[in-house]
Amino acid sequence: MTKKTLILACVLVALIALAYGYQGPLKEWQNNLGKPKNILAGIKIDQVDKIEIINQGKTLVLTKQDQKWKYNQTKDFYADPAVMSRIYNELKTAVESEVELVSNSGERKSEFKTDNTGLEIKIYQAEKPVADFIIGNQASDYLNSYISAPESAATYAVKADLSGAFNPTDWRDFTIFSSAKEKINKIRFQYPNREFTVELKNGQWSGLLPYKFAVKTEKIQPVIDIMSNLKAAEIPEQIFNNTGLEKHLIIIEASGEGIDNVLMVGQVKDDLYYAKRGDSDNIYLISKAERDQLDKWSWQLR
């Protein structure tokens, strides 16, 4: 290879490198030049283990335990999985999105509700804070949410429904039971004036105690449905007094393969009935129709 050819080859390589730099990293740098930084970019969704939601001076704390989120440091209440799934999805979208600067005026933050009237969200990873931001109004296009850092005058629009995700009707999971109904093979009914047990054997339900009696599948099926999959109509104030739960008015135990669901039903409250699981102090309210299905005499199952 001659010296001239070698020089031309080096020039060609340099031009190719220059072209790559322009089309690749350099062009990307130019494209990003002047764009605002996403204030949520430091959040690693899969590593989030604590979220604080501050609303009008009141703080709600969600703490991750295994795959569930403990609600506000209560004993047994957890956040609704559907609510948390939506938060994960919208937060992930926001973290990966570009943001648009809509205002750099602190005086205009009240217009977007990104001042102290908005929702302040604190995100933690390994118990260390990684993000602190305020969610304001949803934009008029219903595609963007307004966000800001508490001490910043800037307000940004991000393409994620953070406003909707962090404002559920209720954070708590209303599920009382969620079990496979086909695995239930025994149900015990206990009331102040009677007690009896029914069992499934060889595909047929029948009464065992205090005496044997026939049971029709269509009569026992509503009880199985309730005792396998039950959601509260409401979650009342967690005060045990005046619930009637200590009187053992109704106790139903549904058991089977890996299942031991015990439900206690108490007094009426505004057409709903107090109820709790046997293994939890959480107090719920269930419908009158559900309560009535559980208030049985043995003859009603024949």
C-alpha cells in the first residue's frame, strides 16, 4: 500500500467516524440539547419499596412486604393489587417519558395544582429517598399530568395519568376471601341456638353433624361461593365495640385442600352487616343478601 493510499484510507476512516458521531451520539446530544430533565428519571420501578402520599398535611404510607403493600402501617390491611398495578404502570410510563416544561413561574404553580395543594409523592428504594415530587392536575388532553419538585418553580407535563393513579376511590384491598371454590369440601355452621356440618364425599354433599341429612348442591352452592370469594361492601371504622362480632351470631368455617376460611358475622349497620375473618382483626361490612345466605337451618339445605 502506497503512502498516498494509506493517507486516503485514514481520511476515509475519520470521515466514517465523524459521520457516525453526527448520526449517533452527537446527533442524540443535539436532539436532547435544551430539553428539560425528567425529575422522575432516578426512579427504578422494580426497586421501589416504600411510597408516601402527602395530601393536605396528611401522610399515607405504603410499605412493600413480599409482593404486597402494607396499608398505612395497619396490622392486616393491604393496598388493592389493582390500584398498585396501575401506579406501577403509570409511574413506569412517566419515568421513561420526555417531559415538557409548561411553566417556570412559581406564581403559576397554583394554576396547575403543583403547589402545596397538590399530592406530594415520596418514593423510596432500600429505605432511601430517590424522588420527591408533586402531582397536580391532569392536563386538558387527559394524556398528561402536571408535576413539579416541591422547592422548584418549574412545572412540567408528563405523558402519564399520575393524577388518576394516585387518587383511587380507596387504597385498601376489600377482599375478604379469594380461594378456589372447588377445593372446599367441608362447611361448619355455628349459631347461638344450633350447629351443624356438611361435607363433600364422592361428589355428593351431605350433613354429618349433629345427624346425617341429605344436602342439595344447588342449596349449598351460594354458601360455597361466598366463603371462597368474598369482597366487603365497605370498610368501616376499625372499632370492635357495638359490632356484635363478640356474640358469635354467625360463624361459618369452610375448609378443604389448603383452605381454612372462617367468617364471623355480627350486627347490622345501615343495611350492611359487620364481618371479620377468624384469623384477622380487620372489620368489614358485607351485604344483607350475603349475610342471609349464611344464616341457615339444616332443613334449608335439603
